[in-house]
Amino acid sequence: MILRQFLHTDPVIAASYLVGCGGKSACAVIDPVDAPERYMEFAAGLGMAIRYVIDTHVHADHHSTGRALAEVTGAPYVLHDSVAATFDYRGVADGDHLEIGNVRLDVLHLPGHTPEHIGLLVTDRTRGAEPWLALTGHTLMVGDMGRTELASSAEDGARALFASAERLRALPDHLTILPGAFAGSVCGRALSGTPVSTLGFERRFNRSFAIEDEQAFVAAMVRDIPPPPPNAAAIRAANLGLPSTGV
């Protein structure tokens, strides 16, 4: 398996990923931020073709380049199947999986940060039959969990996020956690500048993720919510293909 993490600070603090199978020369790009050419050139340098472009959710802090990358490569653009977009995409649901040679991506529906948010469990079948990595987007990040009011009420989002946290807590401690953002992002409050962790470490030391009582979790998530990203509603609308006036 080949994994590359791209750390972005402009126009937004975020992480995107390329993951794929070197033996079959195929890969997926997850949560792209940069211009399509960067991912295409990087994949070509590895001798890989981009077979899927995936956004873990409809972003509200930046304009996703996912749809443009999918169009220029001919790869399916993948979102959760609940997304009410104005364009065609490949919808996935909880329990679905995507095959990239010897690499398998299993879809987890993890609502809370947004209702349509998904995570991806990554299995490298040349190494073992169990997942190795978890791409968790803005659901579970290093040091905190994602804010919950950008696409729902803060309390409704927090309740959904608690259920998603319960699902993640049931996974094994050895899983490597690869988040969609790190320190400085407006999508979390206590984010670490280290953009990688393990589920076990977050279980022990991530204060939000460690709360196992729903009422206490909701109270913690709706307290001290940081200012929203500028033009958040308009950016999210633009990422859905809706008019984006005011951005």
C-alpha cells in the first residue's frame, strides 16, 4: 500500500490523502484541497492512476477540488448517498466498500460534524485481513472531535457525533488515525499540531472522545464553540453545486 498525507495551510488548514495499491497502480484521493494537477502529477510520479476521488463530507471551510479532480481524471466522485447535490456523484452508504487493487476502503457513516460525514477504514490485504488505518475526516481528529453546528443545530449534531464516537470507540486501539484537519483549523478546538495518532491514544487522551456519557458529551461539544468559518453557508452551498453568491 502507498499512503501520502498532504498538509495544507492555504487557503485552509486541512489534510488530504492519497492511498492506493502500488502493485495494481491505482489510488484514491481523499478530501482534496489543492488544484487537481498537483494530485495528478503526484500520482503519475508514483506510476498510479486515480480511480476514486472521495470527500468525507460537504466542506464549509473551503471550496473542495474533488469534483474538478474527478472530472479531469474520469474517476467517480464519491460522497455519502444522502448528499442533496445538483451534480451526479457515486453515492456510498455505511457498510459499502471500494476496491483499489490490494487495498480495500470500508465506508463508515459518521454523522455529527455534518449529517453526511463518512470515514474510511483502510485495509492493506498484502499485510493482513484487518484494517490498518482510519481516515476520520472531521469526526475524530488528534486532540478533539469536530464542531457540530455547520449543517445542523449544535445539539442535534452533538448527539449524532456521540453515536459516531461510540462506533469508533468499538474499533481496535492499534488503528492509525488520519484526520482531515490539525491545529489551527476552525473545525475543532483543542487540535494537535501532530496530524496522526492512534485510536488507543485518542481514547486515553482526547478529552472529547473519552466522554462516554451522552449528556456530558453534548454539553462539552456545545460549549465554547469557536467562530464559524467565514462564509460557511455559502461555501457549503457551492460545494453542493448551489449558487454561491457572497463567497
